[in-house]
Amino acid sequence: MKQSLIKKEINIAFDDFGSIDELNETDRELCLEAVKALKNSHSPYSKFKVGAAVKLTSGKIVYGSNQENVAYPSGLCAERVALFAIGANYPDDKIISIAITASTDSFELKLPTTPCGACLQVMAESEKKQEQEFDILLYCIDGPIWKARGVGSFLPFLFFEDRLRG
């Protein structure tokens, strides 16, 4: 029996900015809003603060910060805090972009912190629900910023099963 091997390749693309000064004003402001979100991080266990700021079509900025809990895994990541708040409070207001940043006193961050797989999947669901991709800015404070259009740039194999919708 002859096998039909098909080799496939996935390419991802993102813009790599050397500093926040290279961003346009809108993206720069959203990154700075993500820094503001860090102050509400509750991270006494990991000591790793994450902040997210999401810009909506209405102009509203919705914030999220990681919220840890001594009863692991009861905490929640900054990205999901913000995205779920949008779903609960602004379900018809589309997401334009999300900026995510992190900080810790334990070591120096030299590259942007990427969202975990669960957060990427929630971002994917948000894009699917609003039927359009949004910009994702990963901001390393005093370092580079990675910008991509759509979560598929970070999670190329998204989980979707339309038959689950009923």
C-alpha cells in the first residue's frame, strides 16, 4: 500500500520593535495602560506580575491582572481576567487590540512574556465570537515589543469544534 505523505509548514509572522518609542501612539499608549494594570496584580506566590489592557471599538480600555490564590490552580491570568470582563460587561463592543506586559523583582525580563495556551485559546474564542482578529502586543518593559495580527500567530492550531455549539 502506497502512503501519501504531505509535508506542510506553518509560518508565523510578527513585528519585533526594539523599544516602545518605535510604536505608533495608539499602540504605545495601550502598552503603558498594560503597565498600569500591573499594580492590581495579586501575585504573592510567584512574585510575577502580569498586566493586560484591551482597547475596544467604543474607546474603552478594560484592564486585567493576574490573580493568584493559595488554592492552586484557582488563580487566573491577566489576559483571561480582562477578556472575561469584556464578555460579561461589554459583549457587543469589539476588541481592537490587547497589550500584555509583565514584571518581577526576582530576575530581569529581556523578552516579552507570551500568554499561556489557555489564554491564547480564550483570545481565539474572542476573535471567533466577534468574527475578526485583533492586534496582540507583547511588551517587555524597557525592551522589545512583539506585535501580531490575530492569535493564530501565536497558536496556529486553535481548538474549535462547531458541533459543540448545538
